[in-house]
Amino acid sequence: MADNPPIGQLTIIPYEDRYRQAFARLNRKWLEEFGLLEDADRKHLDTPRESIIAPGGQLFLAVENGMVVGTCAAVNRGESTVEMAKLVTAPVARRRGIGRLLARTVIDFAAGVGAKKVVLVSSTKLKSALGLYTSMGFDHRPLPAGLEYASADVYMELVLSSDHVDPVKK
């Protein structure tokens, strides 16, 4: 298997409506690949401006040479919590640190809006993603009641503080 090419003209940008279809297509593809696509996903994929951004969140896109190669959302879950969601990289862009860069962008966004913690729900089917989250300091916690995703069997938290240090940047 050939290594993926190094990052070229990559930028992380806030969501723009012109990339709505690329955001939806990229996320839908991997969710379907793992059998994880649910109605809760569809609302974010079909109307990200309304379901993610309008309530105080943000959606970040990794764009390389004009093409969306990754996404990650910061979903507002109250005055002190941001949920990291919709983290995906295109197959051609994997293993290049783009997922970590997107996740770091969401963590920085959360800290910037005064959140005390970043949470996420995931699936044990997504072993690479779970490894990334653990390496970034997220801790496993019991699944809370009332999750909107039936397929979620993992819940993780990253507590933010003024002295929080990304373990990768130590």
C-alpha cells in the first residue's frame, strides 16, 4: 500500500454553504460504510447551518486544492459543553494528521467559547478514531442516558482548563 501524499495546500476553514454537498457526501459515505447512518446524522448532514452553526456551534472543513478532504463539527451542548462530531477524512487524506488537526481546531473553538469540556459519542467499530481521541486526552465515561444515536456505544470527555496541554504538543 502506498503512503498518502504529504499535505499540500491544506487549509482549515469554517463552514461555507458552497461545500454543503461535499460535507454531506463525505460523512454519509463513511457512516454507511460502517453501518452507522441514523436519522440524527441526517439532520446535521442535510441542514448543518441550522442544526450545528445557528445554535452556537461551528463546522470546520479541511480543504486541499479546492476539495473538501475532512470535516469536524463543534456542536453546542450548553454553556459549558461542546460536542465534537462528524470527524471524517477522505480516504486519500488519511494518515496525514488531518483528523488530528480538525479535532484540535474543535477543541480550540470550545476553549475559545468558554466551554469546560468537549464530549463525543462514537462506536467501537471506529478503532482508529478512538485511538486518536485517547491520544488527545479524551477519557472514556459511562454512556449518558438519552443519546440521540442508537449506534453509539462509546462516550468520551476531554476536560478543558487554563492549564490544559495537548499531550502531542508537550
